[in-house]
Amino acid sequence: MIEIRRMRPEDAEAAARLEAVCFSHPWSAKAFAQCAADENVCYLMAWEGEKLVGNCGVRNIAGDGEITNVAVDPACRRQRVGTELMNKLLETGRSMGIEAFTLEVRASNQAAIRLYESFGFLLEGTRRNFYEDPREDALIYWKR
Ligand SMILES: CC(C)(COP(=O)(O)OP(=O)(O)OC[C@H]1O[C@@H](n2cnc3c(N)ncnc32)[C@H](O)[C@@H]1OP(=O)(O)O)[C@@H](O)C(=O)NCCC(=O)NCCS
């Protein structure tokens, strides 16, 4: 049974540990703690008991929602945790006044691309060589 709730400052260490497993340039616990304290930012965390199995966040920039840090524990993937998190994040974002959502994703990240496209995100642009380790283009998606 998965429970999704908003990140609190004391959850920042757990978020950073999951981040380190999922990304080559992981965010620090300090960065997550700052986000948890920022009223324009909402991070959601999916818990299975005491274990953090996924998280994601959105920053409200004058009505545009920038989605970041979508991550699911490797052992828990393909069990709709990402889908549940995204569903709740879009709902929460709308309640914060967000009218359009955007995100960037590595061009080779088929799992994430399919997840976002299943929510109606559309490809609107590319940033050449945006990512490092490995160097790769970013695809820019919007859901308006
Ligand atoms: C992308 C990610 C968050 C998906 O989380 P998840 O919980 O496994 O996703 P879900 O189980 O909700 O999958 C939803 C849909 O996304 C697509 N999908 C997810 N993983 C996939 C994979 N490995 N290959 C192909 N499609 C995939 C499928 O369409 C899937 O639906 P289906 O299982 O009915 O076919 C997860 O793979 C992850 O954490 N990856 C590493 C971090 C990352 O790249 N984050 C995105 C940064 S932009």
C-alpha cells in the first residue's frame, strides 16, 4: 500500500538518498529542505510503510509549473508509483494556481518520456547537449 504525502523538511535526507540512486547529478538534502520550506514549491513523496519509494516536485513560476526530480526506487518501478505521483502532482499543482506544466527529460529516457506522454505532455523543443554524464540533449515537454 502506497501513501503519497507532501514532503516535510525532515524528509530531505530520504529524498537525497533516493535521488543519489536515480541521477548522475543528484540534489543534496539541503536543496530538498529548502524546497520543502518554499511555498511556491510542492514535493510529493510516495511511502510504502517506512520506505520512500518515489518522489517528484513542482515549482510554481507565475502560473507555469516546472516539474522536477521525478524518481522511483529501482526496486519499485513499473508498479505505477510514477503514475500515481504524477497524477497527484498535477492535481496539487492546479490547486496552487498552475495552468501549464513543463519539464525536461533526457532524449534517451524512454521510460520517463512514455510516462509523461501518457499524461498528455507534448514535445515542444530541444536543448542541445543540456545534460552531462553522459552529455545528451534535453527534450522540453509542456502540458497546457
Ligand atoms: C521514469 C520513472 C519515474 C517511471 O516510474 P515508474 O513508477 O516505473 O512508472 P509507472 O510504473 O507509473 O509507468 C507508467 C508508464 O510509463 C511507461 N514506462 C515506465 N517505465 C518504463 C520502461 N522501463 N520502459 C518503457 N516504458 C516505461 C509505461 O508506459 C508505463 O505504463 P505500463 O507499465 O502500463 O506500460 C522511473 O523509471 C525512474 O525513476 N527513472 C529514473 C529517474 C528518471 O529518469 N526520472 C525522470 C527524469 S526526467
